[in-house]
Amino acid sequence: MDDARLEGQDQLGAPAPGSKGPQQRMETFLDALHPKFMYHATKPSVQVFSRREIEELGPEWSETYVQQEYPKCKYHRTGKTLTVKDADEEAALGEGWASSSVGPFGLTDADPLRCFNEWKLESLPREALDRIREGLSSAHADVIDGGADHDSSARRASMRKVFEFITKEYLNAGLLTESMMSQSIPQMVYDTAVSAGW
């Protein structure tokens, strides 16, 4: 190789100090077969070509794959599904949605059966207890289906529904008394409404 071709370059072909030769990207690892990506907890992955680009991204980026929470698919108890891209979209859905197609669906931290085992229902037959459990869950579902705001009319209707089917079970069992209708059953309705977040 003649001196003219070596002008401005060291023996390795890199620009010599003080020369005006072509600049090269430092420490690149561009490889079409093995691209290098950096990962973030909330942002899309990016491809990088040098150690400098990795450092410029910042410490919140990782060379190891990071599982992202979003986007995620959400499922409604009625069968409807949709995808949300962030926490704000998920919160805007309201209640009645779950991250699994099998639920649980419901109001946050709500459990209409929370007080069920505390009620003194031993005198009722087992079939009646099963119907009461089903009725509580059904009434809760009615509130959820009322929409994201869970308007007061849906809540009142569900409370009335709870009162009616509990009263019916005691009546069918021949155990209904006036004190139950005025005290213990209304207390059960109140317990349900509080624990279910109505």
C-alpha cells in the first residue's frame, strides 16, 4: 500500500491523531443476525449500536428483557374484551373488569359473602343457604352491571333483592318472625352492602 493511501491513518486503519481522515463509530456491535436491544419497564424496546448509546439511555434501561405490564387484555363478566395500553386506560374502565377471562370480576376489595358465615343461619336447610349465597353474588353482579358509577338505583334495587330472597327462605322454612323482618334481616342487608361496597 503506498504512502498516499496511508496518509491520515495509523497502521490499524483508524484516523491518526490530528488527522482529518473519516470518523468511525466507536465500539459498534451492529449485527443484523443478532441485534442488540435495550428494555424498559414501561417504554418500547430500542435497538442500540454502541456502548455509548447504552449509557445515554440511562440506568432505568436493561440489557435483560423486562416483562411489561402493558399493554394488557381486560375481560368483562359479560364476555366483552379489550386491550388497555397503560394504567390510566385500565382505571378508566371502572369496575366489573378482570385481567383473566375467568375473573374475579367485581368491585375492588368487595366481597358480598364476607359476613355470610357470621350470620346465624344454622336453622335454614343447606339448599336455602346455597340459594342465599347465589342470591348475594347475583345482587352484587347487578350493581357491577349498573356501570362504572354504580348509580344509587342499582344499589337500592340490589339491597331490596337481598331482603326479599332472605325473607323468602325463612318464610319457606316456617321460621320467619316479625323481629327478623324488622331487625335481623335488615342487618344482613346492611352487612352485605358494606362488605360489597355498595
